[in-house]
Amino acid sequence: MSDLLPAPGPPSAVAVPGLGLTVRGWRGVAARLDGTLPTAVVALPAFGLRVPRGTRLDPPSLADRLVERLRDLATGPVVLCGHSASCQVVAEAARRHPAAVRGLVLVGPTTDPRAPTWPSLAGRWLRTAAHEDPRRVPGIVGQYVATRLSGFGRTMDAARRHDLRAALAGSRVPVLLVRGPHDRLAPAAWLAELAAVRAGITVVTTAHGAHMVPLTHPDELAGVCREQFPG
């Protein structure tokens, strides 16, 4: 299982897969950003990699691990892109390591405090899954099989206890929040609440999709990324 999808040179952006997914989840977006915003995709424990025993899975610890990888990949500050629970990891990286990050793209950010429990999250997931592109389901399932959802429960527990609002308030970089119109895990009210934290945060709802926008609608996502971060 690969821990890196490299850019065609030093990356201007670095993406982290969603929880339980692999670097392939951002491959379509990265291909479409080549030439304008060269994008590498980095896997982390539980976010594309299986979890060794004893690994800390809270967003701040994973953020520090991510920034260590950036030192080997990038020649300057990058746009960090997260999907679902990895949004909290990249947001923490921006707060804890401001010199390494020049912007954030958060796609389907978790976790809305109005749905903090496992049953509420499961209900929202089921209502969202009904709107995912069925043609993409085998590929999504294949990524979950590859990672074996290693560390899923522990990582999601840490994410549920993390305050994304505070992480965004603690940084000053421009932020693009993106959601699909059928995403119940990242509803419009939650993104509006995040955008109200401070100036410099933009919300975009794509024309199509639900929670898996990086996999199901890479053209749309790449387009909004280019508009916010043209190079």
C-alpha cells in the first residue's frame, strides 16, 4: 500500500486521504490540478496506512507527522487539502506549523457538534451514502478493504472530540470549505458555522455529489481549488 502519490516536481499542494481511504482517493483531483497547482497525496496512519500498535491518532499528533513529511517533499509552504476527518489533521497543521502552510482546502469537514455520537454519525452517513455515485462504490469499498479500516474507531473518536472551529481560529491562512449538496455529514449549517469563525474562510457547495466529492466529482473539486488557489 503506497504512502505517497507524488507530484510531477515539488508540490504546491499536498492532500491527505479521508479516514480509511488511500492515496487513490485524491488521484483524479491531483491529475486535474497538474500544471496549475501540482499536488502530492500523502498517507498517514488511519488515513491511507494501517496503524501500528501504540500510534497516536489525535489530529495534533497526526498534524506533526504530516509536517515532518512536508519537509522532505516541499520547498516552501503548501496548500493542504483534507477530506472528511483528515480536514482536522490539516487544520491542526496550519495552526501548529504556520510557516509550512499557505492555505487549506477542507472537503466535507467533520465533525458537526450537532451529531457528536456514533448513532447520530451513522444515521447521517446512511442518509449521505444513498446519494453517492453507485459507479464509484466498488472503488471506494476497494480502498476500505486495502486499509482494513485500521484504527478507524480510535481515529474517529479522536476526531469527534476535536474542535475544528478552534483549529481554524488559530490560523490565518485562507481556507476553502467544500461540500457536496447531498452531504449530511458536512451540512451547510456546519460549514457556515466554520466560516463565521474568522475572516478569510470561503464556502463552496458543488453542483453534484455527497461526501465523497474527491472520488466522485474530481473535475468540480479541481475547478474550485484552482479558483481559490490559482498557483
